[in-house]
Amino acid sequence: MQLQDIRFAGQRLIEAYGDNGFRLSDGRFEGSILILPTGAQLFKADEPSDIKADLFDPIFAQQNSIEIVLLGTGAKQQFPSGELRKLFIEKNIALEVMDTGAACRTFNVLVSEDRRVAAALISI
């Protein structure tokens, strides 16, 4: 899906998603990704059952820069384990779970509001 091209100084936006990847304002990424305040990187989850707590270590390493994490679980919303949700509570980071398309759109809205947001997105 193609999203509207809007720019915010210093922030990367999700310009498109689908075809097993994402196009951000700073390039195309194949597969699932983490979008952090410091850049984007591979997210080693191809489906919701692959989601484990250690995949979020890069987010937890930057927890002072992140207030909310959007977890896009692919074509449909699937909640992660209670253990993972509890870990986010302990780290004082909000975790919002939705399908990947909704997570992409929400990410751009939160960036436009200058929120401290990160995203973990399973490709579709």
C-alpha cells in the first residue's frame, strides 16, 4: 500500500508497505523491521509465533527515548504472550498491538505528533 508522502524534519516515515517489505523515507527494507529513533534494522520475526522478548533488546536499550512501541503482527492482529506484555510494563513502555497496516499508519500519525515512538513490524 502506498501512503501519502509527508516529511517531518529528522524523522523517518513509512512511505509504503507490502510485497514482503517496507519503504521508509530513508530507503527500502526487505522483510520484518524494527524502526527505532536511531534507525531501522532487521526484526527476526516472520510470523507472530516468532516473537520473543530478546527481539526487543534494541528497543529496551533505548527505552529512555521511547514511550510507545507499535507491534504490527502481519495481516491480522495477534497478541503476544502475557510474559512479553508484562516485560513492557516493567520497562515503562506502552505496547500497542495491531495488524501491520494499522501499525504503519499509526506510526506516521504518532511521528507527526512528535511522539517518542518505535515500531516492530512483521512484513506482509
